[in-house]
Amino acid sequence: MLYHLAMWLKDSFSGLNLFSYLTFRAILGVLTALVVSLFSGPWMIRKLTDFKFGQVVRELGPKSHQAKTGTPTMGGVLILLAISISTLAWSDLSNRFVWFALLVTLAFGTVGFADDFIKIRYRRNLGLTAVQKYFWLSLAGFGVSTLIYMTAPNAPIGQMFTDGHASIETALIVPFFKDVAIQLGIFFIPWSYLVIVGSSNAVNLTDGLDGLAIMPCVLVASALAVFAYVTGNIKIAGYLGIPYIPGVGELAIFCTAIAGAGLGFLWFNAYPAQVFMGDVGALGLGAALGVVAVLVRQELVLLIMGGVFVAETLSVMLQVGYFKYSGGKRILRMAPLHHHYELKGWPEPKIIVRFWIITLILVLIGLSTLKVR
């Protein structure tokens, strides 16, 4: 019903000049996703409760988290539904970038759904095995990376490369430097795979406290919407001295849909959470941010703006590595990083809000790369 309503609105606005403006459709994108998420949230929570899709809290985690056992999870289905409806309603569906972003998000979300379902079905904190999850995520990651590479046209890119003629869609753009870029060629495939899968897992590791992961996703997606818009506008891209990629501006709608869906979900996920997003949401959102960064050629900027996700991932890697190297010693009291601060006595809301503030600062730094060159 919600999808049909969105399509009716699209048909109603199609005769207006406003609909030809990308910015107008991006605003409709965020509003549509927000409305779908807000109004569908209570119904989704009731259904998850009826189906007994409750969170299974791992025994090795902080003791305070045991009280969260049974809280409805897999709420990420709501996020992905809102993103999909909004994107399909307001985007140009002939645009290949839109389909790349949407399909990889749903593919990673499907893997997360399977992982969540197994946990709930067998009442354990381990869903898919590491090998199974890695295989399916890798299949989706390599698949979309290969498709992006194969469909990237050769385009003149000025003086960025010595030959003056290569595909900007497979070049690594270095932020803060106006004319520094590296043509990756076939190495674009493993590089973009690492960005997409790495981003997906980083968001998943961060999703450990109420609202901790979703707000940074909203902030980063909003910034990526700006990057998509300016990269797809030949006049603005030329003024800012960034590469121009025809058609990539449509991703602004996809990004604003993420922001709207995320804000709507945060209404129910804020501390104390009524619902968790689960792996279906975390893996899907992480992949969405990663693939958009790849498509707008701002992977290194994503690394900056998603600094909280990076820190959470590095904390796990360092903790595990040092534990094995030292024969049982730990750098942190517990990994990921947010658990370390919990065990230090920080209240959960304080950790969450401070991580949000850090993300906001990092997003502003990332946006500054548009002008600081």
C-alpha cells in the first residue's frame, strides 16, 4: 500500500517542473522514507514480537546487556523496506548507479537476514558460520564490483592521468589534492570489494548499543548525498575541481532515503531501544555506504567520515591480534571499542551521544575536502 501511494505521488508530481529537479526529488526521498519508517515501525515491532524474533545476547558481553535479551530484532527489514520504496518511487530507474546501490544493499541485507534468523531459530548468538557469511558477502561484493568495472565507460578526465584518457569511474581520487588520482584499472575490482565488504562489517561491529550505529549512518549518508549531487553536476564539479561522473547524481535520492529511513528507525531504536536493526540492517546499511562511496569515487573520504566505524573495527583487530600474540593479554577491557567504555563505567547514552558528536565532526571534515584542495 505504501509503495502504491508513493508511486501515485510520483505520477501526480511528474507533470510539474519541480519533478525535474534532483534536489526536489531528494527531499521527497528523505520524507517518503521517514514517513514509511515512522508509520510502519509500530506494526513491525508488534509482528517481530508476535513471531518471537527477540535478541539473543552473547554471554561474553557486558552483563548489563542481559536485560536486552528478548528485545525485538531484525528491525533492519523496516529500514531496507523504507529505502527501497523511496528509491523506487523518486529515482530515475533507468540509471545504472541506482540499481547497483539498491541491489547490493538488499543482497547484503539478505545475508544479514539469514544470519539473524538462524540465531533466533536456534536461540544462539552465532548465526551463519564465519566461512558461510564471508562466502556470501564476498560473492555479492565481488559481483557488484565486477559489474561496476565492466560498465564503466572510458571518459576524458583532463590532466589527471598522463594519457589524458581513461575511466574516471575506476580511478582512486585522493582528497585534499586537486589533481592527484590513481588509475586502478583491473585492481578496481578487489579495491571496491574491500571498501564495500569492509564498510558492511564495520557498521555491523559498531551496532552494539541502542542507536549507536544508525545515527552515524544517517550523517554519513547525508554527506554522501552531497558528494553524489555535486559529482553528477558538471558545473558544480568543474567549479570545485572534482571529477564529473554523468548520472551519479541520482544516488543523492538513494542517500537521502537512507537518512530518512534511519531517522525514522532511530525513533524506536533510541535508548532504551524498542527494537534492534540486527545484521539485516547493519550489513545492508554498511554495504550501502560503501557502494555509494565507490560509485562517487570518494572511498578515502568515507574512511574519514566513517572514522567511528573504522575505530570500532580496528579495536577488534588489535584486541584479537594482541591477545594471540601475548598469550592471553588484552589492550582493551573488551572489544569492540564501545564495550571498553561501558566497562570503564561510562553510561550507555553518554557513549552513544559522544560517538555521534565525533561522527558529526568527521563528516564536516569530509565535506571540507570539496573545497580544501
